[in-house]
Amino acid sequence: MSASLSSEEINFRQVHIQETARVVTGHLRTSGRATFGSWEHLTDEERGNISDWVELVFLSQIEAYGPALRRLGIDDVGD
């Protein structure tokens, strides 16, 4: 991943993480795994916390992609 992202890339990443967090919140609520209301009913702090977790998982998936392919014996991962 490039160390210097354009402002458009940074903006898209932030919006993508926020929208993913909103969707995750909806899934948690409808699955009965959460007792809070919809995304709109959360405080800014609660939204930020969920967004932070989504970003952590997102970045972790990117980091784990190559090693997972190698564990499966797929060596041509373009590193």
C-alpha cells in the first residue's frame, strides 16, 4: 500500500469505512447481537469506535492476504 495517498483516495477510504461500519451496525442489530438502535441513533463516539474497529479489520485483511495465499501454496501473489 502506498505511503502517500491522494486526498481523493483518503476521502474515499474514510467514506468506505464509515459506510461499512453503518452496514455492520445494521447486521449486528438485526441479528440480535447488539442492543443499540440504528446507526443514526448512535453517538459520534460510538460511531467512531465502530469505524475504528472496521478500519482495523480492513487493514488486517489486507496484511493477511499474502500470507494466506502462501499457506495455501499459491506463491505468485505479486509481492
